[in-house]
Amino acid sequence: MSLKNMSRAELEEFYAAAEKEYEDLKAKGLKLDMSRGKPSTEQLELSRPMLDVLNSSTDMTDSDGIDTRNYGGLTGITEAKELFAELLGVRPSMIIVGGNSSLNLMYDSVQRAYNFGVYGGSKPWCKNEHVKFLCPVPGYDRHFGVTETFGIEMINVPLTKTGPDMDMVEKLVSSDPEIKGIWCVPMYSNPDGYTYSDETVTRFAKLKPAADDFRIFWDNAYCVHHLCDNGDTLLNIFDEAAKYGNEDMIFEFASTSKITFPGSGVAVICASENNVKHITKQLSMQNISYDKVNQLRHVRYFGNADGIKEYMKKHRDILAPKFDLVSSKLDKALGGLDILSFNVPNGGYFISVYTLNGCAKEVVKLCAEAGVVLTGAGASYPYKKDPDDSNIRLSPSYPTLDDLSQAMDVFTAAVKVASARKLLGR
Amino acid sequence: MSLKNMSRAELEEFYAAAEKEYEDLKAKGLKLDMSRGKPSTEQLELSRPMLDVLNSSTDMTDSDGIDTRNYGGLTGITEAKELFAELLGVRPSMIIVGGNSSLNLMYDSVQRAYNFGVYGGSKPWCKNEHVKFLCPVPGYDRHFGVTETFGIEMINVPLTKTGPDMDMVEKLVSSDPEIKGIWCVPMYSNPDGYTYSDETVTRFAKLKPAADDFRIFWDNAYCVHHLCDNGDTLLNIFDEAAKYGNEDMIFEFASTSKITFPGSGVAVICASENNVKHITKQLSMQNISYDKVNQLRHVRYFGNADGIKEYMKKHRDILAPKFDLVSSKLDKALGGLDILSFNVPNGGYFISVYTLNGCAKEVVKLCAEAGVVLTGAGASYPYKKDPDDSNIRLSPSYPTLDDLSQAMDVFTAAVKVASARKLLGR
């Protein structure tokens, strides 16, 4: 029965039961962390054999005959460019292979645009009195951290099941030259797990920005991170953009952080040749080369894009049961109560839930007091401000199934308590 | 006999002989590169066993029990901090272990100071109408590239055998609040190979900057890179600075780029705890963690600082004969002619030579035309402008002894030709 349809007496009864359930769980003194999208140790173990790929008897030259151990090769080794180009469906000349962190590549891309400008732009972003970014919400907290750091004003755009509200995006981008970028996680979005529809991608590809230095930050973090056999598909934005002469408008990012080792993977930026040339020049002031040995290690381990796609099934086998557990726990404990909604995604790392308005902070607080650390409420919004105080990002990847099960019990109890309090006006 | 004391007829004769020598060498059609301080393949081979240190059966947890393969640990693993702290004679709490590039750490340090400010500073550097850096010359071209990129005005300070002209440094730093930093390579300076004297280090340590956000960029790139048994010693600037309450004034940098693999080493920034805390907060917007697996690989390979120091003797055995060859070739071909001066360094990667004023570009051009690529004349000066057109940086590390010998023949012939032309007014 929906809590909203309950009489006051029924609600009081529900609340008392929920309180008891919660207090009993709290008494267990749990200590569980499901705050970040961190792969589990079991997943890390999958990549152990990668540590054997290069050893003291290995030929360390790349396919161009260059010694990967020495300085040079700022944009990465050829076979790594080819591997990621195949994976992302672009030309190898569109790839710069970076270090271990796509976040760092994104930060650097904002930093360079801010201080020095982008290809085709008339001046650096910082020479504008005011700089704005569109932020589909909820979104990835670290994206918003980057733009906030540079003092860039962030404007919320609602994310729907088909992607950002494109009417709003088109209207704002085409009319306001102070808008210089938009953060997108187009596939298995963080945290909702939505994949942008073909129409959305196409509308992005044909945007007509008022600014001459606008960029779409296309963070394709979960491009091969399916949780089921028939995963989502994402239209190739570069193919679409080429039709409208808009290839220069896109910076795409990806990494192997959630494929091999999160701290020791390989990240890439993918962009038009004009952009790559421009970025490479700016980058040459910053670095001599990224870790080409690790690039070689990854390429030799996977061979090709199919090697990566096949490999991801092993991750899925570990992750899918955790996502199933979360959604079945939510259904079982809260189904029909009408106090929590969520999407069961086909891939990615998160399950994003929506409490009654004004309850998210309370739920996170109750969970913390019972020993279960969640991502902070509001974290998925610019300035950490969820206007509805409703969204919570659940990260099921790191805990074991047992721990996750206990954590979800705490979580559902906390949702019941907070919702009842809200409806009772306490 | 000194060229300057020759009669015109003697000089003409000398020139004709030099021209012939040069043309004969040019006819050989050489193709040699001694433009950068790149370790040779033989040196890279020294570190091959490092590729076996971590394999699929290795325990991948660090000394704190943290899995190095996963996200987290932004400032590096504890044992890596301890290793570099021991090497640099500082506290582990003063170390942030970064990625593969100290240049990148320096660039980032300038970028953060420029956009967001340093610990204790009243505002970001960019909020000043004008920002200046002192640049001891000749110096490292990539340092100057970083400051030039950010539009920071660079002021030349002469480098002497004991370090920068400290009278000038003290006067400028204490009087001009627009001066926000100075680039230093205090040990085996790039390119001259001088090590700052104790007095110089002490005077740096007690600087009283007019700016509240001044930083010494102490690039200790060659701290263990001796070429002889009794290498130079450098006073520990942090120990000295502590005496004057000036520890916050210093950013020190180092890396294993010229110890293990240049493209795949580990770099560090070393600074006071106040700075480390401040930097870490800024850094947390940029990166989740650097490559901790590679940090672990390095620590397990070397064990401790003595392990690194011992290891460097193997590099010395390869490098010292090359430096000896260069200096003996210079002595033999040009000794007594009074047209070239140079320092034979006790360590580092370069031999810096000084031609007659106005001859450096000509020498580099002549060498290039005969197939020997040198570092561009002027590269060691801000804006690539050597006011005397006299300095050339020779990098003997990469070529084989045979190639180096041929390259030096071309070089000395080119010096003779250019000098004679200069003195003959051609």
C-alpha cells in the first residue's frame, strides 16, 4: 500500500515498525562502504595476468620500432591509438593516449581551454567575463568539481531516459555565447544508467553554438560496461557530427580504469584531427610522454577491441549479481510503498534512486549512523545541491554480495524511516 | 695558438683547412642526433629486471595493506614516499608521489599557483596584472616553456659556477612583488653542470620575498646522477629553510626518469606539510590517484635510497666514457685556439659549451647541414634568445661512442669554421 494513501494511524504503525527494524540493524555495528564506483578485489584479480605480459625478456619496441621505455611519443604508441580507435569507432589519428586517468585528461582539457583556448576559438575561455557550463543532472560529481574549481558557472539541465533535455540544451547553447561546454556521460550515465537515444546524439551532433569555442565533453566512461547480454547501444557522435561539419565540437574521453586496474589503466582523449593537433601543441609544454610501457602492456594483453569486449563479460559476471541483488532488495522491501523510484540499468556502475522530496540527506545520514557509508546526498548535482533533496547514488560494485545485502537492508530501513517521518511531518 | 692572435694570413690558412675538414666530414652523409638528454638503449637495458618485479603471483598490497591496483591514495603509497624522502633527505609527509613526469608536476604546480594560488598567498598569481619569474641562464628549455605558456615574464639571471647571481636574486626577489618564482636545477645544472654552493643554497633558504606567494622551483633532476667517484654535494635546502621559517617557500621536484625508464618512471614533488596539504586539496579535483602499481614496482625494485645510489653507478659506467670522449675531443681539436670554453661536469646529462659571441647559431646550422642534430642554439635561454649567441648544449648520452666520436668531429670542425668566419668578418 502506498504510504501516501495511509491513514495517520497506519502511518504511525508503519513508522514504529520501520524504526524498530532500523534500530535492530544499527545495533549490529556494521561498517560498510558503498560510496564510490570502485571495482571489487575480485574484479581486480581478473587482470592479474596482465602483470606477466611484459617481463625482462620482452621486446619493448612498438609497432613503429620505437623503444617504449624511452622519452618521446607524446600522443601515445601507434598500436594503442589503433586499439582505442577501434573500440570507439574513430580514426587512430583522432586518439591521444594519456596516462592513467581520464579525469586528469578532462581537467587538463578544461584547464587548457580556460587558460589558452581551444582550436578555432577567438580567445581563451578565461578572457570572458563569465563562463558557463551545462550540467545534465544528476551527473558525475567529479565533472562538476572540475568546472567549479575553475569558477565556471554550472547550469542544471534535466536528464531524461533519452538523455539531457535537448530542447533546453539547444536553446541555451545557441543563444548564450558564455556557455562553453556541457558534461555528458552518454552511455550508462553516472548515476542514472541511461543511454542517450539516437535522436539525442544526433541533436548534439548538429548543435549550433553561439560560442565559437564550445565543446561537448563526451565522457564515454562506460562504453563497454554492459550488465546484460543485450546492452544499450550508443550512436557514434563523430559520425553524426561529420555530417554537419561539427567534428571539432567534441572532446570524447574513455579509459581502462574499470577494465583493468583503476589506478593503473590507460586513458584516452578522442577528438578531430584539428583538435588533436592543437591539443598536442599545448600538451608539449606539459609533458614529454605518458607511460608508453603501460600502453604497450595493455595492447599486448587485449590484442584488439574484441579482446576488450570479450573481457568485459567477466566483469559482468561479477557485477550483474550485485545489481540484481540491489534491485530485488529494493523491490522486496519497498515495492508498492511509493516512496522510492529507480532505474535498473543495462550497464555502468550505479543504481540511482529517488526518495520522496526532502528525504535523501536524511536517508544518507541514517545509513551513516548505522555504519553504511553512501555517496553524499546531492553529490550528483553542481555545488552538491540537489534542489529536490531526492537523489541518492548507490554503488554496488565494491562490497561482497553478503556485505551488499546487509547494506541494502540498512538502506531500505532508512528509506522507510525517513519517508514516514516526512509524511508525519517530524 | 689563439685564433685571436693570428695574423690575417694565418687565419685565412686556418679557415681554409677548417673548411676542408668540415666539407670532408659533411661528405660522409652522417645522420646523428645529440639534441636531447635521452638515456641510451644500453642504459634502458639496465632496468629490464624491473619488469619482473611484479607478476601475476605478486602481493599487490602496499605497506599499509592498501591494494595498489584500485582507486585512491592520491598522494602515493607510503613506501614510495619513504623511499623518496630518504633519497631527498626530507620527511615522508613532505612527499607527493606523482605520475611518470616531473615536468608535468612542475607544469601543474605553475598552473595551480597561476589559477588558484599557493598556500599562504593572498590571491592566485593570475589576479596580478603582471607575473614574473627569475630564470638563471643558461637553463632548462622546458622550464622556460612552461612559464612562457602562462604568459609569465622571464627575467634572466646569470648562472655562475656557484649558482645563480645571488646578489641579483636577493635584490629582485625582495623588492618586486610581481616576481612569483625562480627556476633552479641546483645540482649538475642543465646545461652547465654546476652545483649550487652551500652559500648559494643558504642564501636561497633565507630569501625574503616581497611577494607573499613566491616559490623556488627546485628541480633536483640530477640528485644522484654522478659521473665520478667524488661527485658534487648539495646542501639540503629544506634543512636550511627551516632555520629561517621558510620551508613553505620551496617546491622540490625529482624523478626516476633517468634512473629507470624515462617514459615510465615515477616523479615526486617535495614540499612543506602546509604546501602538501594545500596541493593535495587542489589535486583532488584533478586526479583520483596516480599509478600506484608503478610506484610499488619501483620501491620493490630498489628497496631503499642506497639501492638507487648503488644502481646509479651502472649508469655512470655507461655515461662517463661518453663525457670523457666529448671533453677529450674538444681539448684535442680546439685546445689553445681560444674559441670555445666549457665545463667538465661531475654529473648530470650535458656539456655546455660557449663559442665566440655570435657563433652558436652558425655552429648548430653547420652541424645540421653535416647531419648532426644539436639542441637549437639559444634553447637554454628564455624565449630561445641567447643574448651572446654563444651557448650550445651538448647531450652525449644517447649516441654510441662511435657515433658520438663522429658527431664531435663534425662539431669541432664546425666551431673552427664558424669562429674563423667570425674573426674574418665573413
